[in-house]
Amino acid sequence: MIWLYRAPFSTNVERVALALAHKGLEIESIVISYEDRTPVEEASGQGLVPVIDDEGQVVADSTRILSHLEEHYPQNPIFPADPARRTEVELVIDWFNEVWKSSPNAIEFELEEGGEEPRMDVVAIEGERMQTALGVFNRMLAGRDFMAGDSVSALDFVVFPFLKYATIPPVQDDDELFHRILDVHQPLDPDEHPDLAAWIVRVDAMPRV
């Protein structure tokens, strides 16, 4: 049995929830609150979600969890079988985590830590970068259904929870500043980026655990 430590509305948890459902794996959830992270801290030695406990093997970090699931549960693969293609997918995932996410993270830092006068020029510049990136993803999807080809992959699961806010607003109970940033700073025009808009609908229809 896989135990999944999760928190409401977490983008990184949604990555894993999509992958677990795609592989048809049954899980039990342990839902933590942002005010009390004790359960996940006791399980993993740190307070971030997601974390899985897979028959006693504890794995933290969403991308590491995806790799673990692929290694131990190869059905319904989420990485290409070809080593070169897998490396390509992993490199794009690394770029997304280290480069793309730096823009919303920078905006969040300014709005939370900038005091009474956050540097709105920084917010504007990083917001423009997020907007420009929508075109990059739209071009990646030209002529195919998913980010890495005709089949869904870990890359789709990694980027979707963040890009979905381009067309899907946060739900009413979600008051996370980071999600509002994703909503405000990457509005998507379906006429300008039709492939990306269709991809969001396609992945959003997929099940989650």
C-alpha cells in the first residue's frame, strides 16, 4: 500500500495524484494542514508535500516520486522507453522546476516579503516572462496531444498543475497567493495559443487519486 502525504490545493501533490491515477495505483491519503506539518515531518524529516510511504520506503519531492513510481510500477509508463527521449523529458522537467518556476516564485517573494512597497517593476518583468512562456508550451504541443508526444508523460503531470491556471481560476476555498499569481500573470487567449488551451482541457479531464 502507498500512503500519500498531501495538503489541499497543492500543485506539487497534484503532479503525483495524476501519475498515481494514471498507473492505476491504490493509495491511502494523509492530509496535513499548513498550520501543523507534524505528520509529514515525522515521516520524512521535512515539512513539504508530497511525500509517499511505499511499503516503508519514504520518498519526498514530486519529481523524485514520479521516478520512483516509474521504477517500481512500470505499467502505464510515464517516461519514454528510449533513453535519449527520457533524458529529453527529464531535462525539460528540470528546466521547468529551476527556470520557469523562478518567475512566479520571484513574484511571490516580492508580494510577501517586499513590505509596504514591493518592487512592482520586478513583478511586471517576471509576469511578462510567464506570459511569454505560454507561447513556448504552445509550440511544444504543435501537432501532438501531449508535451512529449502522442502519449501522456511525467512532463505533462509536472507542468499541468501550474499552467492550468492560465484558463482555470483557483477554486473558491483556495486562498494561496502563489495560485493567484499563476492565475493573474498568465492569462491565455485560446485563439492565440489553441494547442495549449486544448491540452489544458485534455489533461484536466484525467483522473487523480
